[in-house]
Amino acid sequence: MDFPVWMIEALDDEAARLGVTRQSIIKVWLAERLEQSANRQT
């Protein structure tokens, strides 16, 4: 996936704040969003 520079920087800032990797942040946020979406459909 390609992301704009500002988005990568924001992801890196949040990952550093939490002490995790950029990939971890993306996975967690995607999982949360998919769960929210699934809950709205039920």
C-alpha cells in the first residue's frame, strides 16, 4: 500500500508514542474499524 508522507509520519509518531511498530498500529486500527463495521451490520 502507498500512503502519503504526512500519514506515514503520523503513524510513526503514534507508534513511537505507544512503543510499537507502524505495522502494529495499522493492524490494530484496521481490526478495530472492521469490528465496528461488523457490529453496525448486526
